[in-house]
Amino acid sequence: MIGSRMAKARRDASGREGTPSRRRSRLVTLASRSIPYLGLAPALVTFLLLLGYPIVLVVQMSLQHIGLKELISGATTWVGTANFTRILGDPEFLAVTARTFAFMAVNVVLTIVLGTLVALLLHRIRRSVRLILSVAMILAWAMPALTGSVVFQWLFDSKLGVVNWAISSLGIFGSWLNHSWFETGFSTFAIITLLIVWQGIPFVAFSLFGGILAIPPELDETARVDGASERQIFWNITLPSLRPLLLMLAFLSVIWDFKVFTQVWTMRQGGPDGQTITLSIYAYITGLAQSQFGVAAAVSVVMVALLLIVLVPYIRLMLRTQEDV
Amino acid sequence: MSRGARGAVVNAIALVAATLFAFPVYWMVVTAFKPADQIQTYVPVFIPTPTLDNFVKAVSQPHFGDFLRNSILVAGTTLGLALLVGFLTAVTLARARIRGRKGFLLLVAIAQMAPFEALLIPFYLVMRDVGLYNQLPSLVIVYFIFTLPFTIWSLRGFISGIPIDLEEAAMVDGASRLGAFVRVTLPLLGPGLVATAIFCFITAWNEYFYAFVFMTDVQNYTLPVWLASFRTNLGTDWGATMAASTLFTLPVLVFFLAVQNRMVGGLTTGAVKG
């Protein structure tokens, strides 16, 4: 504190000394004031040009007809909103969209609810057990999405998978040996969801555990003295205190799970029979596999538009929490 | 239920949960070390007689050296670029008086949330047009854009966390502004820089979607692209597949254990204050 006051005094003094010519000093201050902006320039160029241009381009492409022929010749044919009317009138696209929403909703709800439960668990267990659970969760969390997908296929392998053996040896559900998990879309989605939730819980649980620790313990104690039950404490104290954090985690999960590609694609490439095609996969197949780049761009634009519903409040929340830092 | 009994149940549930979280990772590693006859069996072997056969097989796949080199090259360059630009930006944001700071932060927030899965088509077209399609730099560019917002956000937080008073005190003692920053703030920033660098590296190392679409020649594959095609190429050689997965996961795991505390903080800073 004293140091800072002294430094300030020193700055003031030196500022008063060095002004032989007013114009020159104005030039100097102008230059020195603009130096900080130079520091922002590379990032600004990255965001506005390298990121901004593809964003503009995707909108532009969504209004054009671009097939392989146009891609090679470079000719542009504007088609107005034809790509949009086409996909919005396409029952397959609508089915894929509905499926993506359902898939995302299930993943988010499971991740948040189970993550909250694990956070509460972390709060109540013995220190040694907490360490064990934390390390186990870090293992799951650290697993790259791709290896997660490969490992889950091995776990759920129909012939030699350990899961089929485990269910069979429980003896309650009969024999599950040779049960194929990837035969129906629903079952395949179940495995993908399991994978995503398994990897998603740790981040949610650790964040919420941090949030729980930040709640002043006096609140709980006072409530307990007043005779509140554990359940009442959870609903009236813990949950309201965690609300901003929960909201943020829910937004993040929605954003991540809505556009997820790697886990869904690597599990069965959208199969069986296209039943696990979600929007990101649909855009990829339409664009890269079928060379309908205009239509694929339109799909991407619709995706972004749908995402904006959650993105806008999320970014507002994020900036609000950052203000006081 | 008595207090003690309830505590025991809660701890037991936690141990079951820990088993569920850890099991897939355990199974990956354990399969990787199994001899073939302990994999090709209906009754699973939980503690194998360890062998390195699967690792040898995975590593001796054609082009494995190329994939490893490509992955390290791409992730390393991404890390370097993101850290360089991110650090410059973060220092400016945290230490300089700037107009339009809020607007810039908004831009960073938007960039961080940019749905890259929806930008594949335009990025593909741009890379084709500038002749970078099927070239490693195309991945570096995309990953750099992808990691920069978080890098700025995280580094800014770390720098703001170091009181400027410290620098000013050093300046009173005769240090220049730059000297004060380099000698006082920079050493304190070490852990934050390392954590952020690791985040960039892991993001680029793990990325599959763009690498899968952009890299068409086998020798340009990164490890994830190879790993995804591994199963189909080797039939159902789960031993070698798990060995490759283990090798790929290992560095990520080590890094993660080192910095996980900071990653939780970095992503949700401020949200707990409520």
C-alpha cells in the first residue's frame, strides 16, 4: 500500500518535470497511449479475420448453391433462402433436429443431476474416500473423447465385452452373452449418453463441490439449530446458493452436448441405419460426403441459431460474473 | 438409521461411484497389458500376466512415427502461438488503461463460445482455397483460434490475481516498469502459465473432428485420426487397440493430474461468489 502511494507520487513528480514542448509531449502521450492497443491487435485480428470470416462465409454459403462443380469452377449461384426452405421442409432434417434436442436434453439433465449428487457426496465423505473418488473422477475426466469412445466399444463388445459378462453373472437378468448393444439406435444412444455423462460428471461435480465449500457454514449451522432437516437445508440453503453456478454449468453442458461430434461419430458413424445421426453429423455428411456445401452451410446456420438461444444468456451471465474480478 | 451407519453407507456409495468412474480407464490399461489368450476369453481376466506385446504391435504399425510427430508438432505449435498472443493480450487487458475493454471482453467471450462444429464447412472451403487442405498448418490455425479465447481469459485472471502493488514497490526500488513486471509478476505467473499451456496442448492433442476431415493422406494423420481407424484396420485386435489408446491417453492423464485444480477454477471463476 505504502509502496503504491509512493510510486504514484513519483509518477506525478516525473510527469510534471518532463514537459519542455507541449506538442511533442502530446505526441509522446498519444504514442504511449496507443501502445496498449497494439497489444490487443493480434488477438483482434484473429477473432475478426480468422474467426469472423468463416462465420460470414457460412452465412453467405447458406444462400448459395454449391456442389462439386461450383467448388471447382468457383462460380456462385445465389439461391436466396432455397437451402433453408429445403431443409426445413425435409422430414429427415426435422427428425434429426428433434433427435439432437432429445439427446442433448437427456445428457444435460443426467450430467447435472448426477453431478450435483456426486458433489453432495464429496462434501459428506471421509477425507480418504474423497481422495479416492476425486482421483477416479479425474481419470474419467482426463480421458480424451476419442479414447473414451474406443474403450466403451470394447467394454460393450458383444462377444468379449466385460459388461455382457457382468450382467450375465449377476444372474438376475438371464444370459446377456452375445447381446449386441449397437443393433438399435436407442441402445447405441444409451451407450453414447453413458460415455458423455461419465466424462461430464467430474467437471460438474468438482465445480459444485467448490461452490458448496464457498457457502458460509454458519448458514447451515443456524438452520440446524432452528431444527431444519437435511432435506430442508438442501432445498432452502445449498441449492439457492449454487443457483448461479448450476445455471452456468447447465448452459455449458447444453452447448457442449448439442454440437458433440466425436463420441457420436466414432461410436457407429451415425449408424445403425442412420439412427444416431445428430445435427453435427448431418451437416458433415451433407457437406463433405454428399458435396452439398450450400445445404450443409444452411444446416450449420440453423444449428448456430438454435444454440444462440442458450448462448446469449450464457455470455451475459459470464460477463456479469467477471465484472468484479 | 444412526449417524454412524448413515456415514458408512455414504462412504460405501462413494467407493462404488469411484469404481464406476475408474473402471473404464482400468480396463483400457489392463487389456493393453494382456496376452492375446487372456483377451480372447468369455470370462474376463481382471489381473493379467503382463506383456508388452500389444504395445510393440501398436508402435510398429506403419506410419506410427509420423502420427506421433504430427500430433506433437501440431499441439506444440498451437500451444506456442496461443500462449504468445494470449499472454500479450492478457497483460494488456490486466495492466493497461484501455477504452473499449468491455467490448473486447465480450468479443473474447463470444469467440470462446463459437460453435466450431458448425464452422467446418467454411473452414474446409477456406483451407482448400489457400492450399492448406490436407496440410498440418490448417489444423494449427483452427486449434489456435479455438484455444486463444480460453488462454486470454485464463491468463488475464492469473495476472489480475497478482497485486500491482508488488510491481510498484519494485519500481520504487528503482526497477523499470518492464523490469518490475519481468522480475516480480512473471515468476508468480509460472503455475498459471503452465496450466494454461497444458490446456492448449491437450485441446489440440485430443482434437479429432477437424483432423479427421482435413487430413486425407495417411502420413498427415494425427494420433486421434489413426486411433479411430485403428479398430477397423486391425479387425478386432482389442489388445493392440487398447495399447494404442493407453499410449495416447498417458500424457493427457499426467498433465491433468498436475493441473486439474486450476482447470475447475479457470472455467467458472467468479460464479461462486453469487
